[in-house]
Amino acid sequence: MNTIQFYKEENFKEVDGLRVPEDWEVVKLGKVITLKNGKRPVFDEDGIFPVYGANGIMGYSNNYITDNDFILIIGRVGASGEINLSSGKIWVSDNAIYSENYNKTKTFPIFLYYLLRFLDIKQYVTKTTHPIITQTLLKNLKIPLPPLEEQKAIAKILNDFDELIETINKQIEALNKVKKGMMKKLFTKGVFKHEKFKKTEVGEIPEDWDVVKLGDVIKIYDHLRVPLSKIERSKRKGKYPYCGANGIIDYIDNYIFDGEYVLIAEDGGYFGKYESSAYIMKGKFWVNNHAHVIQAINGLTTNLFIMYILNYLDLNPYVVGTTRKKLNQTELKNIKIPLPPLEEQKAIAERLKAIDELIEIKKKEKEQIEKAKKGIMEKLLTGKIRVKNLNS
């Protein structure tokens, strides 16, 4: 196991406009890595070699143009500056630049990957009709270069953060999969024991459940919505959430709703089965005209149940339009939902809420780790904090 020691750097120098520790170099990227432009790919349905483009994997091919243990892929046209990392046999499209080889005596490739992501090379995009990053620009880009062993230690620390983040991503993915299975069972079989079932227009459900139109169990408050432009919001910054189709998009100085409501996308939202079509807002907030504002009728249903059933159902049959899908108010009211007795609704909603709380815990854990990574990354890649591999 490697033992790494952290210490604060005190001795810096200025080189080509960069402030770096005295024992670091400042070099042109082209001095430590060989870059080439990708080529227009031919995709194959049964291809086995990934084809990388400006934003990542575009598809697969039966041919490859490079085969190395480390390949840096940098978006050239379009989403220029996006950086991906790969190895082995791959094809790189003509909208990206890739590394053919690197100077093993001067640099550790994974360090370069993290350094270029930190430097945010998107800021160097040439502003044209189609923004582009050129090989010339990249080759002449001046980068700070610590001693090789320090590069390895920095890369190891940042890679450990990424592995931890990926582990949490897999945990969140697993919890979401469990949640989908729960929703399917809860909205067709229920929580309580049921002996008899019936076939309905929303599928097979317990015999004592009803099928109702959403409009019969909710109140709609769309007439209170007030859209504000981005310019208007910039002049009204404050503490109150400003909500749209998919959640909070800003914070402003006032509110038009106070209480608990369900918001569901009118347009610009997600309407497929298991997608987040609806969400709950509590307290004081503002809503634009891209989300319907609804509330459960007391004694018939609950906001929590309504949110979950809307996120379970496929709402696409109720959506109109092609270019921009829209769930208008008439169709919103016509959505047919299974409706268990009120106590069972509450029990279903509470079970789904419990797993949502677990997912939220994992998301916050991920945010904290990403924040910690960002902080240590800045210090390590500017030399403010130094690392030594004591076993080297």
C-alpha cells in the first residue's frame, strides 16, 4: 500500500504567466503528448470497437485507428473541449482529437487527464459558426508539470475520489431499480392483502380499488402562475424557489404559493413510465407557466400518492404536439389512475417515500464527495498542497 504525505508548499515561481512550485516545470502540452485528428467513422451494427466523438461514445465499428494503454480524447468541434479517457482498440471521429502516445519519462497520462479537466480547456474554443479547438492551440497550451512521482500521487488521489463517486452512482442506480420494482408491485397489487383482482383500462388491480380521472380528485391552480423572464429574475434575486417543468430553476425575492402542492410538467418535461413527471413543493415558492400546479382533494387522496402515481404511469398517451410535447390542462384532468382506499394510498406512498429518502441520502453523500474532490483538486493541481509517495 502506498503511503502519501501531504504538505503545504511555500516556495513558488512565475513561469510564462503561471505560478507554480519551484521544482515544477511549465511546458507546452505538445512536448509531452502526441495529438492527432480523428477520422470520419463507418458505424457497424455488430461493431465491437467503440467510436469516440466530441461528447463520448457515438457508436461502434468493426475497425479501429489506435490501440494504446492510454488515449485522451478531446472534443474538437461542437461540444469542444469535452475530455474522455479510453484505452485499447478504438476509433476516434473527425470531430475529436486524440493522443497517439506520450512521453513516459516526463508525464503520467492519468495526471494529464485530470489536469486538462481542471484547466477547463473549453475557454480556449475558437469562436466561429461551429466553435472549434485546434491541434495547434492544444499543442501550444502551457501546462504546469510536477515531478513524475508527484503526478502519479495526484492522479491516484483523484482517481480514488472518482472510484468512490462511481460506487455511489451504482448504489443510486440499484436503489432506483428497486424503486421501479416496488412501484410496479404497489400500484398493481397494493400493500394490504387482496384476494380478488379485476382487469381495468389501467391494468389489473385489486377488486376494491377504483379507476378515476385525475381531475376528479385534485384541484388545479394554474391561473395563479406567473412566468418571469431570465432578465426579470436577474433583477429579483432572493430566497424563494422559482419552479418550472422539472424542478427549481432559480431563486427570487417573492412567492405566489404557500403550502404543499404537486407540480407536473405542462411542457418540456418527462412523460414516460417511471420518469419524474411530477414533484412536490412545500412552503413559499413561485411557479412559471411550464408546470401545472395541483393539489389533492382532502379525504379523496394525498399529494404524495398523486406524485408517485403520476411518476409511475406512462403519460405519453395524454401528451399532444410533436416538436415540443405538451400535457394541456384538459388532458391532465383526463389521466386515468388507479385509486386504492385512502389508507392504502397513504401506506403505498410512505413505502415509496422511504426508498426516496435513501436515494436522497446517497445523492447528498455524492455531492459532498464531489465538493471535497473539487477542493483538493484545485490545491493539488496548483501546488498549494504537495504530495509525496513515501514508498517511491
